[in-house]
Amino acid sequence: MTTAITLPEGAPDEVITNALVRDIDLTPFGFTGNLALITLDNGHDHTRPNTFGPQSLVALDSAITEAASRKPAAIAITGKPFIFAAGADLSGLAF
Amino acid sequence: MSDRATNVATSNSVRSVVLVDAVRTPFGKAGSMYAGTRADDLMVRAMRGLLERNPQLSPDAIDDVAIAAATQTGDQGMNIGRSATLLAGIPKTVPGYSVDRWCAGALTATTTVAGAIAMGAIDIAIAGGVEHMGNHPMGELMDPNPRYLAEKLVEQDALAMGATAERLHDRFPNLTKERADRYAFNSQMKTAQAYADGKLQRDLIPTAARSAELGWGIATVDEAPRPTTTMEGLAGLKTPFRPAGRVTAGNSAGLNDGATAALLASEEKALKLGLSIKARLVTFAFAGVEPEVMGYGPVPATIKALARAGLDISDIGAFEVNEAFAVQVLAFLDHFGIADDDPRVNPYGGAIAVGHPLASSGVRLMLNLARTFEAQPQVRYGITTMCIGLGMGGTVIWENPHYTGGEK
């Protein structure tokens, strides 16, 4: 999926929330197959929670596509330490 | 004598102390699978896993928490015993403290709370240990007093554990590199077999481990074991502590990250609450030796503990000996006339395979011994023993609560 969304002039660059996909073997928990675990992480600590702007949504979309393609027993989405996601990235709205 | 004084209850009777349960996190290689995980979070995970396995115990009934770490700064500082208790969500009314006896930290946390239970000051306690050797490399911030060397209080080798192991080889020339390698190989094979049989996984608490690059993961098994180890491979490893030495990365425990936690109680309280009883503490002893041969410590510690217990080495049917170095286990076995491959010794392998996160290892020995007791009701007594840097050994003697009589 390619999406070109341009932020308003003068708006700060989007802090992109990456979506990392990792296989978790469920055998030790008494199940078969893998859990595809998606971690949302913008690379900052908890004082800058995960947010979603255009590129972050693209990243999440492709992560879900990637996770599903692995034919997992389940897909789960989690956040970085202490933070799932705060919602939309509002930093560009003032511009 | 005042009325008040006469009313103070005093009792010199010693109460029976039992191991209710013990667990650990999977052990990682230093700074590898737990590179993005804090030491205190590992400790919290072990404690929570322990409580989740024992739902009959209300956390507010815990009287004290003793947690060991060899390096008590940063994420292992701030009184890790109290800090981990708060972070684990245990009620704030439950106190906690920290213990240090280097590698025997968790063993000492156990014996210390056991002493308090035995004399009746407390009924139930958590004892454990943690070491994140990735975050806290050995010797971090260590500042030995110059008198150590200036006045020759100890020899130069005393502060480098690998060098102390070479010194043990020197002292006992019959402890050859080939024997050490063979012992290490067997440790790897026993651990591989224990994993294949699902024996070790039972006491591992799955632990969330995050990597900034990969996202969250879950550690469910030890990272360090090398089931593909061969004698030829071991023979070819470098001897980093001495040119043409005998101590290698293959016949030593590695550098590791991990945490352990044990629940101890008076036998009376455990029975009252319906808690499991996995081992009964008989007695314990610590002993000192020359720091430059610290690996010999388990020998005098065990002699002392056996004497206190009125037992003979032949009464011991199960041994959990920490494997800091193969040579140190062999020195112990030779002293007591036990074969290198005696099936009573470390049946699930040991630290050479699964790793040795310093202060946490004592409880790992206990949980393995508890499994042996469960599987072998004909065994009455077992010991957990380990060597300790700066020249010490510690030994705890346990009685099998499942003992059914018959042979020892």
C-alpha cells in the first residue's frame, strides 16, 4: 500500500510509531503454533507515548498484513513499556 | 522481676523450616535475551511467578523478603529486596531487605530467613536472588583495598575467579583438564536430556523480554545450554586465565542474567495453610578457605554442615553442586570419594549448561533438589552446596518430605 499524505507546512515531522512483528512459540503454554506479536514502538521512552499519524498507520497496516501472512494461531498487538498508544498524533493540528 | 517481663513469651525451641516452592526465570546469556530487560523486572517476574503458583498463600501473610545480588547498584540497588517487593505488587506492609554473599546470595537469603523462621520471629518469607551480568559485569565498581596485595593478604589470583579455578587445578594435579572437560560435557548432556524430558521447564516462569529492534518476546527456556557440545570442541577452547591452562569457557559457567525466588515457611504454618512442602531444612554451614582457591569452599562447608546435622556423607542421596567451574565440583567429589559421573550429583546438569547468574543460583540448586526429592522417595537427605568468591563455601542439608523409608 502506498499512501502519500503531506503534513501542513511548518508542522513537525511525524514521530513514527513502528510496528514490529515477532513470532512467539505457544508450545510452552500448552497450545500449538505461533502467536504473531506486534509491538508498537516509536523509539522514545514513556514520556513520548506511541501515537498514530499517517506513516504510523501505514506501518501498522503492513505489520498486520505481514503477521497474517505467517499463518499464526493468533495475532496480538502490544505497546512499548507502559504505553499501548495514546491515539492520534495531534502535533500537526496547529498548523 | 516486673509483671511485664514475666509476661514476655520466650521460647528457645527451634521450629522446623520447609521449602514450600521455588521458581526461576529462564537464564539468559549476559546482555543477550535480557539486554532490554531490567534486573529488578526479572526479580519481580520470579516473585510473581512464585505467588501465582501458590494461590493458597495470601501475599499479605508474607513476613519478610530477602533478595540477593552481588552488585547492588542501579537496577540491582535501592535495597532490591524492598524495591522488588513493591514492584511485584506485594502489599506495602510486607518488608524486604537485601543480601550479599556473592555467588551464595540466594543461598544466604534462604538460610537467613530460615534462621528467623526457626527462632519464631517470622512464619513465611520469600528468599531469592538476581544477577544481570549484562548490566553489571563482574567486578563493576569494585575497589579492592590496596592492602590486599600490598600486605599479601590474598594472592593476586584471588580476585579473578577463573584464576582461582586454575589454582585449584594446580593444587590437585589429578584434576586434569580432560576430567574437567568430561564433567562439563556430561553437564551439557544431562541438561539436554532434562529439557527433552520436560524436567527443567516445570520451574521456569515465562518472562517477557523486549528487544528494541524486535519488539516484545517471551523467554521460556534457558539461552546458554549447548547440547551440541563435543569433547573435541571442548578440548580446543582457549584457556583465557593462563597460557596452556585448563580452565575454559566450556568447563566453566558462563556470564548470565536471571532471577530466582523461593518460598520458605515454618512447617507448622505450611501445614496450616495447605502449602506444599518440597524439602525440610536440616541445617546449614558456611566456611572460609584461602581466597585464591575459593572453589574448594564447598568441602569444609559440607564437612561442617554434616557434623552439625550428625550425618555422614554416605547419608546424602542427592547432591546439587553449583558448577561455577568443573574443577571445583571435581575437587568436592574427589574429597568425598564420589565418582565424577555419580548419578546422585546434578541429575539435571548444572550451571555449566544453564548458566550462573551469580547471586541467584542458590535457589536454582534448591528447586532442582526438590524435583529430585519428588522423583526419588527412597532418598532421605540431599544437599545444595556452592563455592563463593573471596574464599568461601556454603552448604545446606535438606530432608526429603516424600521419604518413604528403605534405603538412604
